Amino acid sequence: MAGVPQERIVCEPDEFRAAELLRYTPGDDVYILYGTDSLALSYKVYDHMKEEAARRTQGGAEKEGQA
């Protein structure tokens, strides 16, 4: 993928595990590439990614409150 550093590209067969492995900064663009999987699966993974992002955001806010 042109212009994307190799360390930012991850291949994970389990879509939900892939969402948990994402390393990003809020505001980053995130692209999930699918082969021939169904659109319904992509929506499930998208929802899982949103939940994971919210969990991380909440965890970060809790760490700031502890400082």
C-alpha cells in the first residue's frame, strides 16, 4: 500500500481480533480491507471497532484522572 509504513499494516484472519490489535491515534484514518466476505460481517467488525475505541478512550481518561 503506497505511502503506508509497513509497521502500520497488519493481517489478521480473525476480524474481531484485528480490531483489538489496531494501534492508532484518535483522528487517524483506519481502513479495513475485505475479500469476498459479506457486508453484514463488515458492519459487525465496525461496531466492534467502535466499542474498542470507546473502551480505550475511557481507559485513557481514567489514567489521566489517576495522575
